[in-house]
Amino acid sequence: MHRRGVGAGAIAKKKLAEAKYKERGTVLAEDQIIQMSKQLETFKTHLEEFASKHKQEIRKSSQFRVQFQEMCATIGVDPLASGKGFWSEMLGVGDFYYELGVQIIEVCLALKHRNGGLITLDELHQRVLKGRGKFAQDVSQDDLVRAIKKLKAMGNGFGMIPVGGSYLVQSVPAELNMDHTVVLQLAEKKGYVTVSEIRDSLKWEKERACHVLDHLLKEGLAWLDSQAAGEPQYWLPALFSELSSRDVTPEEANQMTP
């Protein structure tokens, strides 16, 4: 027996059914988008009501501010996006982070002569709090990170380098690639690193290690102790706890370099 071929009518029926399914799918997708948009709009309205009701807590409490920022992030709202927007006018957060950014710049400039433009987030936090005084609005490390991201967006050299469970804050426009970052992370525990330690830990050739260390020296981010026992040590003042606990003058810094 010969199987009958598929007729033109059957083909047309099949194409019509496929077109209807496609049309139906498009309608469903549009309905879902409309529903999601309505839900987001409702959420945003509730968020605005919440912000209006709790604006004093958001201004004063760093912990409350973090939670509010996380709520905003879930619907793609950035309270810091505009200094003249609804959120800034209602909460004053734009002014708060602007003022905090200015304080961060002042601290970094004051310490640049001894750390070359690198400072731990912990030390920056302590110095910012000290400069604000005990009666000023509370500031958390999360606030600092958000302010630094805004400074970074302005293209003035600010950035953050992950080290351990925290960050090093970079306040100078030095070009640091992944090699430099890895060496900074290696120096975290002791505050210094040697060529041998880099070669042993990272399995690098001597030339690569020296190239990275020379760059850090050139940018003022490292100091060389050429009289250390064994071999020269490259100190990272931003990580050196003894140096971080006191102010070091440029003259004292020069005594550590040949």
C-alpha cells in the first residue's frame, strides 16, 4: 500500500494553527509584562511611602540605610543617581553622600604622602568617623563604598581593590592590573612582600615579580627596605599596621628608601 501524501489543505491548517499559537503566546507575554510593570509601580509607590515615613531613620541610621538601599536595588531604583531627583529631595541622601565623598577625598589627600594613595577601608572608616566627631550622623563602611563608587564614576582615580575580606581604597589614577592586585593581596598579612615570596607563592619568573614591584615603587605605593635581613622587602604602607597607627612625615618615609 502507498502512504497518502500530505495535502495542501493539511499544510495550510498546520500553518494557521502555528500562527494562532504564536499570536496567543505574544498576547500572554504582553499581559505578563503589563502585570509585572503594574507590580513594580505598586512596589515603587509603597517604597516612596516607606521612605517618606522613615526618612529620619534612613538619614540617621547606617544600618537602616543599608536595608533601604537593598530594597531600592530590587526594583532598579538608585537613590543616588541624581542630586536633584525625588529621592534626593525627600531623603537628602544625595547631599549626604556628596559630603561623605568630600571627606573621603580630604582623608586620602592628607595621607597620600605616606601611603602613596592606597588605604585600607578599615582605616579610612576610622579616620572619617574621627573627622566627623561623635555627634555627627553615623557612617558605615557600606556608606563609604557607595560614596567611593560615585567618586569612581567621576573618573578622578578612585577605585577599590579586594584584599582578604575587605578592600584597599585607591585614590590616585595609577594603572594597576591583576598582577599588582595579586601582589597586594599577598602582602596583606605582613604588610610587606619579597621577590622570593612572590616567586614561591605565585610561581612567577623573577622578571615578572620585579616588574610589578618596580611599578609599585614608581607610583609611590610601596617602600623598599634594602637593608632587611636576607633580601630586600617591599613594604605596602597602606597595609603596615605600625605605620597606619601614626602619622609619618615624608622625611621619615625617605629614610626607608635607598
